[in-house]
Amino acid sequence: MADPRVQNLDNFTPTQHQKPGPTLLSALDNTTNDGSSNSMQHYHVCIIGARLQSPSASGEGPGRTPPRSRSRARRFPRTAAVHVRHCDVASADSVADLARFVRATLAGGRLDVLALNSGYAGAVQLRITDGAPGDGEWARAFAVNVQGTYHAAHHFVPLLLASGRGAKAFVVVGSMAQTRIVEHLACQFGAEDAGGLLAVAVHPGAVLTESAARNTPDEFKPYLIDDPELCGAFCVWLTRNASSMRWLNGRLVSATWDPDELLGKKEEIINGDLLKYEAITRSTY
């Protein structure tokens, strides 16, 4: 008998999106200064990787692989300041150098959002007995996905928290292995007051990235149908009014979920403490 508390993560909201819908597009287009400290007109973002793209967002980035600047730059108006700098998240020194650069470059050292989108998967291994342990694939994945998340948190959380009335949002786009680190960040720094951190893990959907095209078995590729811009738009929507989204702290959400339906589940999520990992210690049968 299935545990009645378990629900398919893909269908957490009845409506699923493969590309940005009206609510996310509205968040991207709304650049009017409404008096909020989180207005997109003065929004400073450090992107390690190249996922969060929006109008009027100044950014630092990328991670190991530079973005295709010509195509991605169309998301930024000419008035936005966009700085590109190399960073290897597997290297603590490299991440520390990026943090120092951000602190020295951005106005007043203010940083609203750290968007961590660097990840490494390598060739897909369907069984634990597949592959070769000596090829370093698992070690590299751990170094980038897990240690890289720790490096980013260690060096950028203090900068986020010190940024006055900034959004103070730490968003991890990637695998479920990173979610426990996000939970710890929310527990340690995610106080409900205005000075707290918003720490959320975002699943980007099923995207046919260059890496996925190289490493995904052919039988799975037809399912990689989500728009690469979906997750970026979702991250903008999530962080542009970060103070009102702290009830999602420490949780795993999906960029494919309908944002309005997700908001409608607020009380259910809070009361059930949903979208987190847990160790079940008693039977429900």
C-alpha cells in the first residue's frame, strides 16, 4: 500500500508549464520602480552558471562554461551592467575570488540574489554497478554539485545578509543532492524577519541542455521538452519579492509548477511542512 502522504513531485500543482506563462512573463516585464527595495530596477544578482535572466538585473557570472553572450544578452537592456568572470565552484579559492569581485564591483557591495546554476552530471549511469569508479565521474559530480554548493553558501551568504534591505535570496538550481544544504541554510539564516535569508532549491525541469544532449540515453531525450528560459523566469518571480516568499524557505520547488497554484497551496505547505526530505520513523498504516 502506498504512503498516502506521498505525491508525485511533477504534479504538485495541477497545471504544469514547459515555458514561462503569464505570471512569470509579468514578473520579467515588471520593471517599474514601486518603491520596494526588491524592485528589478535596482536588482543585483550573482549568477554562477547562466540561468537567471531578466530585464534590469545586474549580474556576475558564469561558472565553468561561459554563456553564449550574444543570445543571452537579449534578456538584458543596454542600461544593465553585466559582468562576466570565470569561476570554478569546485574550487573554494575560485569562489572566494568571485565573492571579493562582487563585493568590490557592485554598488555598496549590495547583492540581492545568489543564483547557483553550476552543475555536473557526466554520462548517465542507470545502475550503481555501471561505469568505472576510477574514471572520476562521481568525484567530479560531488565536487561541483555538493562541495560547490557549500563553497557558494560559505562565501556568499554573509554578503547577502550584509546587503541592507536587499532581497537576501540564495537559489540553487540543480539536483536533489543539494536540497539538504538549502534546508540547513534556511534553518540557520532564514529568520522570518526582514533580515533573514530566503534559501530555496529549484528543479529546472527537463531541459535538453548541451550536457544533457551529450550524456542522456537516447530513449530519455524525447522527454527533455522544457524551455531553457522557464527556470530563469521562475527564479526571477521567486526572488523579486523575496520577503513575501520566505514561507518556502528550505524547500524544493519545480520551475514547471504553476506559480499561482503554488501560492494557493501556501497553507497546505506550511501546515504539512511539505517539500522537504524526512526520515519516516512511524508507520501510518
